[in-house]
Amino acid sequence: MNCEEVKKVIQLYLDNELSARDSLEVQPHLEACSSCAALLAYFTRQDDALRAAARAETEEHSQLRAGILAAIQEAIENPTPTTSSTTGSTTSSAPSPTTSPTTSPTANKALRRPVWWQRPALRRIAALLVIAIAAGFFLLRGSSPFNEKVYADAVADHDHHCTLEILNKFEKAGYVFSRREEIDERVVAYSTLQHAPDLTAFGYDEPRAVICKLNGMKTLHIVYQSQSQEPLSIFIRRRDGEMIKKELLELTRAEHKLVSMARNGTELVVVAALDEAQALGITKAIAAQFGEANSANAIR
Amino acid sequence: MSEPQLEKFEREALTNLDALARVASRLTRSRSDAEDIVQETFLRAWKYFDSFDAGSNCRAWLFRIMFNVINFREGKKTRLAETSLDDEDRNIEYERGNVFAFDPLKKIEGRELMEATARLSADYRAVLWLVVIEEFSYKEAAEILNVPIGTVMSRLHRARRELRKLMLTGKATGTDS
């Protein structure tokens, strides 16, 4: 790809909306071209600064929340009939009532005969079907492919970014950050922490941060180096939605130990080539830095 | 609907209040308008919560409702005007050579950047907020705004470039916003 082609897709690349194949073509150009790398770096920094500023400005809305709940409570206590003209929207996909009774003669004729939900036997069958579907949902939920993609992406990103050669190259291109204030700025934007977790007690230091995507969701990836151990990665993002389960989860993928959990509004995935006990110990130490007094005991 | 349903609504829907209020306040520029919009959004969502598909994205659903509320309040009773990627791209010029005269280590001031966004058109601000701040995908943003994905892409592209221009030329703050 040449500069003109890369510049046309650079924002797609930034937003991880490019196909894997196109991304593979863009990457070598970015490593070789300082102009295009600078453009990407600028947009990355602009986005990160905007995100951090927007979150810092977020106000407290307890009064608004209370007002909404009061209005809903009023609606529960004094229900009004649902009509089909209350949404005020047109062809948009806002919810629209689909169960309000019609007033046509045909509909009135149909209502004279008992419909299926008015027949006890059919109601029982429907109830059993709902229970069976719900049970199937909950049984499958533990093995949802949704979470598996998160862990697969975490391992792939860890392997891609954890060598010093790659980190140095990407830092020159502008999308890996090594200065503490730059890393902490991103930590604040991507989590409820104020600083990058301190792992010196475990022999890890020299963090470097890069923005990546796990299962399509932007996440802050911090790589830690060690003199005597393989590099370690942590992935953090604010928990608005559910990238991973809240409960602590330990697993092994492609010879890496992974531990994930959510605490205090932040989701965390740790990837390490360590034994299970070490990976768990590091996760607990990071959880303690999230600010919960009894986090270590709460985990196990 | 019942009390248990209310608990579910609080857990799944009301947790998105901050995000909705954040976007509403940037699109309406008045706190009381923003609060009215958010309140109406949640009341509508509550009304139709029974029909909401539990397996789908509640956050995107709420944002879609909110944009409908905003459009209705502004009297836009038709779909947002669709513009093709070609139309919007016609005037986009791509840089040639290294035109970045800025210092890559210079900190981008968040406050200045926020003021700059106020100078963008409402359409550009909307995509910027949905994709960059709230981190929706292009597809989700297109569904929320009820426009083609190409329109989201082109508006976002231009919004970022406009912001960059405002920041680089020192025109981020102005009196006409």
C-alpha cells in the first residue's frame, strides 16, 4: 500500500474496522513511513484525550436517576393503556407497541374465538418451552464463544506486543506509550484506576501501553517487562457492558495462563507465561489496587 | 410491569444513565434539555422493556431511543438525511508528504479538545461521541443514527480531521459555539 491508500483507511485501522487482510497490509507501511505513522499517532492521541476529557467531565446524576425511578413507579401504580401513537417516531427502530389490540372488524371477529393463550393446555406447553429454552441458554452461557474471543484476542495481542523489538518499533511510530504520565492518562480513560498497576513486587516494571481491541472492544493493553521472567500483559477497560464475567476466572490458552475478573467498574485480563499461582497472585494484587478493602478474600 | 421487572430495568438499563446523559449534554448544550431527553428516553424504554430482546445490546437500544427522542423534539419527523460516502468524500483532500508540523509529544489539552467539538456540526458531534467516546462500532452507530455505515465513516473521518485542524490552527475555542 502507498501513502495515499493508507491515509484513506487509517481511521478504519484506528477503529479496528479494517479486515484482517487489509490490516496486515497497512502495518508494514506504518512501520516504514513516519508520515503515516505520525498521522495515526495523532488521531490515536486525539481520541484518547477526547475520551479522557469526556469521562472526566461526567457529572453525577443521582437526582435525575431518582426522578426517573419515581416516574416509573408512578407508571407501575397508575398504568395507562398502551396506544400505538405514543412514540412519536416514524420509521426508526425505536420500540413500538406490537401487542395493542386492533379495531378492525376482522380483528374483532377473531377475538370472539379463544386464542391459543387462553387455552390452558397450550399455555402449559408454551411455559415448558420457555423453561427449556431458558435452561439451554443458561447451560450454554458458561461456554459462550463471546468470552472465548476475548481471551483469544488477549493472547494474540500479548504475543504480538510483548517483544522489545516490536514495542520499540511501535513506540517510534507513536502508538505505544512508555512515559508514565501518558500511560496514566490512558489508565484513567480506560478504568477506574488512577495509575498503571504497580507490579514491582513481582519483579515486573517498565510498563508500556497500547490501545488494542478484544472482541471488537477497545481495551488498554499494558505490557510489563522483567529481568528474569517472560513479559506479562494486563488488559483493562471500564465495565459498561460485559466483556468478561465478573467472577474470577482462570484458564490456560496456548501455553499462557490467563486470569480475568471485574471489580469496581473495571474489567481486567492478565496474560502471563507463569504458573497459575503467580498469575492469580498478580491478579489479586491488581484487584487490591482497585480499592476494595477485602478484595483478596472476596476473590477466593 | 412489576417490581422484579423494575429491578431488572435498573440493573440492565439504568446503568447506562451516565453515558446517555454525557452524550445528550453535548448534543443539546443545555443541562435541563439533556435531562429532559434522558428522562424521556428511559420512560420510553421502560414502557417497551417487555419487548426488548434480552440477548441484544441494551446500551445501543437505549441510544437509539434517545436519538429518536432528540430528533422528534427538534421536529425532524423524517429520517436523517442520508448522504452517500461519495457525496461527503468529494471535498476531502488527503495530505501529501509530511504536513505534520506539530510536536508529537505535545500534550493535547482535553479541555481545549472538548471546546473544539462544540464547534463541529451536530451530525459530526454525534458520530464522534458514539464511536470515539462511547466506543460503538460503525455498524452500531449506523443503527443508532439510522444512517448507512458509509455515512458514519465519512462523518467520523471529517469530524476527526476538523478537530485536528481546529487544534493545529489554534482555533479550538471560539465565540460562535
